[in-house]
Amino acid sequence: MSKVPWKTTIAGAAILAATVYAYAQLSPGANGPMGTHEQMMQGGMMGSMAQMRDQMMQGQGGNMRQMHEQMTQGQSGMHGGMHGQQFGAAGVPTMPGQDAFGAIQEVVQMLESDPATDWSKVNIAALREHLIDMNEVTLHAATAERMLNNGIEITVTGEGGTLAAIKRMVPAHVRELANIGWNAKAEELPNGVKLTVTASETQPLAKLKALGFVGIMVEGGHHQPHHLMMAKGEFPMH
């Protein structure tokens, strides 16, 4: 059994204690997910330190390089364990990588799991075209808002595919807004659509101003069911 001089033992313990103390001072705090993460990492370091102290006291400690490697390996294992939990159970990514791709993938999986699906009517291409329209209107349409005494007027304009998407989506959405109690109307323009929404008890002016164009466009829970109906060939595109 090898012997470790008592001076080496004290020096090694002092170095490890100083390292852990400095790490604790640099940690952002114990509150929130990051705080928990840091606490667990510190716990791993403290456990490694205690283990190495016991080994030194029993005359089984190695040199300082070995002790440093043990502490580093303990911290690395704890860090890897924490982050490994973020992945799927099979160790493969769970995100599809692109929003429209993921939306279509979800619908296809629902159709495949439904024994009543009539594949002769399914039209995934129509759903893809609608998602392209949504992308054009959401990201590429230009909007100009004008506050009214009792509402908001929004001029939505674009060119090419964006213009066509605006003229398909905005008037259709006005019909859906009416179904859920909104006071809205659409007026077609040469280069877009003028959307006018007036306030009510349920939709006050302050809310309309805060929502703006895209906030108003996402109102209602009809988008997802419509996507499934489009894919089934049961609902016309808009």
C-alpha cells in the first residue's frame, strides 16, 4: 500500500477546496433551471472531492494529475447526463427542422392512424399550398395601420405570390372572425386588401391596437382543424 505524505494530503485538499469555492462564486445563483444545473454540477464536484480526500487519507491517492482527472471526469459525466435528457428516448432528434414540414408530417401521421381515412380524397398538396400562403402573408406582406374612433384599419399589400396569398387569406379570415363574434370586413384593393375591425365589448379598441394585423389573423382556433380538413379533401383552400 502506497503512502502519501501528510503535507501532500493537506496541499491537495487545499487546492481542491479553493477550486470548488471559486466555482461557487462564479455560479449565477441557485434560482431557476440554471441554478439547479449549477448546484448539481457543484454537488458532483463536492462528491469527487470527498472521494479523493478519503483515498488520500487511506494512502490510496495518486498524484495531483490523477486527482484533477477524477474531478474533471465527475463534472463531465454530470454535465453530459443533464444534457442527454433533452434528446428523444431513442437518442434521435424530435424536431422536424422546418415548421411547414412538421405541420404536414403531423397531419399525415393523423391520417395514417385513422382507419376511416379515404385516401382517394386526401390532398396533401393543397395543404402545402395553404401553408405557403400563410408564410407569405405572415412574413412578406406589408401592412399600414390607421386607428379609427372605434376600431382599426389595416392596409395589407404585396406583390406576386404574396399578393395572391393576401387576397386568398384575408377575406376568408374575416368570415371566420364573424363566426366568433368579431366586427370585421375586407375590401379588395388593386395591390392587396383593406381590413377594418371595429371594437366591441368583447374586443376593445386597446386590444385591437395591441394585436395589430398578425395578432388579428391568428384569432380563433379554426386553423388547425381546417388544415386537417384540407388534407382530407373536405374543405376548400383559402
